[in-house]
Amino acid sequence: MHQFIEKESPSMNYRKFYAPIETELFEVEKLLREFLSCENPFIDRVVHHGFQLGGKRMRPALLLLFAKMTGDVLPQHRTLAAAIETIHTATLIHDDILDEATTRRHLPTVNVVWNNETSVLLGDFMVARAIRQVTELDCTEVSHLVAQTSCRLCEGEMRQVGFRGNFTLSEETYNSIIQDKTASLCECACLLGVFFNSTQQEWREGAITFGRHLGMAFQIADDLLDIRGEETQMGKSLGTDLAKQKLTLPMIRLLAVLEETPRQTLLSALQNESVEEVRPKIQTLLREHAIYESVCETAQKHILTAISSLEKFPKNPCRDALEALACYVLERKH
Ligand code: FPP
Ligand code: MG
């Protein structure tokens, strides 16, 4: 499996933001291999494939950039960066089952190459290995933080499933769901970066704020791309939120501005038509009602909040990289 990780990741578009931590990130790649190595050839094949579906290494990069911005990158940081990436990859493998997604990172998903059973177990295997590594650090506070974050990931995703087909979902509830299912792991990565270097409450809170708002902007941009993006460019199954009747910010805002009759027409289309039929209709409505702009504006506000939280940290190349990475989240096409 292992050559692939070295050769292909972190993905090229993100690499420029990772320059200040390139060496450390390379070491994290080696740790990832160690964490997940398994003599059983079947497990090794599945793990290899599963790992190709992660790849941007954004969360380990956040952790390492926060660590280096505030002090030294310690062995604990490397271990935690690899563990956080492992948990993240597990969530995507599980998410692809829920979304019945067939493609991620231009490759067939684990559920397509094998089946749902293999995907469930691969995700479980990865989480178990990650927990083993984290607990070996013998730091109760860190173990608790990672466990608590994993609970939030699961709760966020379960709440989202619970709201499937519920067209009254509010923006407030959507925000709290994405804070749990996506932003929590970014918060955790940033906080862990600072954790061993400083007990300063101001820095710890700044790290959490940056991770939270970057994560929320990331998910909002992702939700917009699910509706308006190109599968060939994104390299993953799109339209899955519509197919699974999961309301996201663009749809919440669209349903809020439509008059009763077009609203009912849209709801009926969402319930009765295929994604291929309904997606272009929604794209037109979103354009006509300037929802794209309003959703992008919300994502931008999160990025501005994230960037202003960096002001309390020392100005250095890592801080610049975090700021540039935050801006890129709004431009990304995959
Ligand atoms: C992607 O959402 C999914 C997440 C950010 C979180 C998924 C979390 C779980 C499945 C809970 C499992 C938790 C553990 C610890 C294994 P998306 O569908 O909006 O993004 P996508 O477009 O990339 O699929
Ligand atoms: Mg998905």
C-alpha cells in the first residue's frame, strides 16, 4: 500500500500550504503505514484501497501547523496527526455506505470494490487502530478529547440521518449538525497542535475557533458542490444529499424563499424524481434566487472568523500557511 501514500499524498493542490511542515508530514505518512500495517493480505489490500480514498491530509496539516506555529513539533503531535487522519478516513468510508456513493477521489469506493460489510469493518478497524495509538500516549486528557470528538462525529452523522426527508430542518440545526459531523475533527486537530506547547487558554480557544469555522466553511462549500459541482472534476459521487433527502444550507434557504406553490412543486420533485432530473431544476432555482451568493457569503464569514482567530498567535510561516489554507477552502473544486 505504502508507496501510494508517499507518491500521491498529500494531494498536490494542498501541498503549497504544507511547505512549513513538509518534513513532519512525511513522517506522519510513515506513521500511518505503521499504524495500519497488517500481515493479513486481505486486510492489507482493503486498507490500501481505503487509504487512497482519503488523501488531502488537511487535518494532520492543521495539527502540525498549529504545533509549529506555537512551538515545536513533538513525537506526540506526529502520532496524533496520524490518528486523526485515520479516524477521518474511517468516517468517509462509513459515510460512503450511508450515501451509497460509488466514487471518491476518482476511485471506486470500498463498498463498490467489496461490499458494505467490508466497509463497516474497515472503518471499525481504522478507528480501533487509531484509538490504540492515542491511548499509548498515556495522556488521559488527550484520549478523552479524541474520544469525545469521535462521539461528536457519530452524533452529527446520526442526527443528519434522523433528519432525512424532513424538509423543515432549520439553519440552526443544520449548523449544529455540521459543527459535530465535520468541524469537530478540525477543532480537535487544531487544539491538539497547541495542547503540548501551551496551557494558555487564549491560544487553546483560538485553535478551537479556527478549526470550528474552517470546518464549517469546508462543509458548507462541500454541500454547495454536492448540488452544483462536476463529478468528473470532484472525483466523487455528487447529488447524494438530494438523493438521500438530506437538507443542506442551499436547500434550506431555497425552501425558505419559495412561494407556497413552487415550494410544493419542488418538494414533490425531490420525493418523486431521480437526482438526474431534479438536480438541474434546483441549480436553476438556486441561481434565480441568488442562493449561491448567499451561501458563499456565509462560508466566507466563517473563514473571516477563522482568520481573525489567528491574530492572537505569533506571525510566522505556519500562521501564513493556515490563513492561505483557510482562503483556499472557499475556492476548492475537490
Ligand atoms: C462526510 O459528509 C462525512 C462526515 C464529515 C462525517 C461522517 C461521520 C460518520 C459516518 C460517523 C462515523 C464515525 C466514526 C468515528 C467512524 P458528506 O457526505 O457531506 O461529504 P462527502 O461529500 O465527502 O461524502
Ligand atoms: Mg457523503
